Amino acid sequence: MADRQEKKQLLLRISGQLYSELAAWAEDDFRSVNGQIEYLLTQCVRERKKSGRYTPKDDG
């Protein structure tokens, strides 16, 4: 899978309550907690792009 983007590691500190809620939600969706967080962040970024409030930074 050479065309897949490299995954970046991120240290995330969240409350125990939020973690418990995410873990329950992830279980309902048959995902790991990490997978659920990645899914939710991806959805948020897509929605932001659709709304027109997203302006990608040009690194070139």
C-alpha cells in the first residue's frame, strides 16, 4: 500500500468521562477508540470544507 498516506502519531489528553463516552460510541460502531476519533475528526474536516470556511494552506 505505497499510495496510502503515512499515519501520524498524536498524544491526546481527554477527560475520563469523554473517553468513556467515546469508547461506548466506538463499540456501538464496531471501531476502536482511536478509529472512532479519526472517523469523527475526518467527518468534521469534510463538513468544514463543504461549508466554505476551510482554506487550505499552500505549502508550495
